[in-house]
Amino acid sequence: MTHTFFIAFSYILTALVIAGLVVRAVIDHRAQLRALAELESRGVGRRSRRG
């Protein structure tokens, strides 16, 4: 029982780090979508869509 606090703290800290990474990935994904939309609006196309 003496290590309960440290174990719980470690799990909480790990969960916070993982949540932060997920939030960062979501924010970056949205920024990349905005950048892609801006490029496409200027006429720059994707190579994968060329036929």
C-alpha cells in the first residue's frame, strides 16, 4: 500500500501525456487540412488525383 500514490500518479501522468499527444495530433490534422484546402484553392492539385 505504500506505493499506491506513486503508481496512481504514474498512470495519471501517462494518461495525460497520451491525451496531450492525441490533442496535438488532432490540431495538426486540422491545420494540415486547412493548408491543403488553401493550396487546392490556388490551383495546386494532388498527384494522387491525376488520371
